Amino acid sequence: MNARGSPNTSGPPSPRAEHAHRGGNPLRRPSDVFEWWFRRLLVAVLLVGLPVAAYSAGTTAYETSMRTARAQAAQRHEVTARLTENVKRDTYVAKQPAQVRWTDTHGVVRTAMVLVKPGTSKGTAVLVWVNRNGTVTGPPTSVLHARTAGWTAGGAAAFGTAFGVYGVWAGTRLPLDRRRYARWDTEWERAEPLWSARFRR
């Protein structure tokens, strides 16, 4: 092999070669390095914090709704009431109020206004939810409602976490860009006369 064409393997590598071997970029500014590491930190926070926040919020909302459902189920029960009047059929509403009557566990006759379908005849049995005082109320919270509340809260927490991370990123990027633009302006003010002088020759 021709000695003149062989690479020079003797002697230590130059600093520039070592810098290139390490993957460094001489054009990277300290702000670029900071931005690189900060962006990866935010990605790590997003990957860890998003599922944790979604799971915690969803579980809390679900358990809270289930406690409410159990408390309402213990305080409410269904009774069979009877319509005391005929409900008009010629109406366009899905349900309309009508009076019903029932006898509670203590033998007391009670009446209340509930919503029934149009055209229901007098004496028809209607299931009514009442509380311990005998007051008409709605049905207790269902398991489906609790699950829906959990999923909704978890999704909202996930969206909030992602939006918060993005807000931190945008808020950090803004001053970095302003600083870069200011440095570019300063460097151009020094370099522009040199460039202009080349064209005036």
C-alpha cells in the first residue's frame, strides 16, 4: 500500500475529532442544551404523570359516587302507587304530572305528584321512589353513573395534565426564543458592517 495514501494513525486525535465522535455540535448554544434536556424532562413527566393523574382522579370520583349510591340505596326504596286520575292522551309531551296514592309501611295513606305517560288510566300501578320520610325522590345513583363519573374525571385529569405540561413548555420556550433573537440581533450588528464592506470594494 502506498504510504502517502494511508491515513495517519499515529498521534492523538484532534479535539475537533473527539468532539465530533462524542456527537457534539459546535453550533449548539447553552440554551439549546437546556431546551433539549428540559424537553425530555417534560416528556418523562407526561409519561408518568398523565396515567397517575388519570387513575387517581378516576378512582376517587368512582369511589365517591359509589359511596353516594350506597347511602342513597340505604335511605330510599320503591313503593307501588296508584293513579288517582286519568291522564290526558292528547298531549305532545313525553310525560306529564299526575297524582298517585299509596300506603306506607306505617299504614299512612300518602299522595304525591309524579310524571307518567299520557293516556295512562286511573288506578294504574306506578313505581315510585321515596325516602324514609315518605317524600317522593329520584332513584339512587347507579353503578353505571359511578363508572361514568370515574371515566369523566380521569379523562379530565389526563387532559389537564397534558395541557399543563404543554403550558410549561410554551412558557419556557418563549423567554428562550426572546433571548436567542436578542443574541442574533447583537451578532448581526457586529457582522453586518463586515459583510457590507465586502460588497463596497
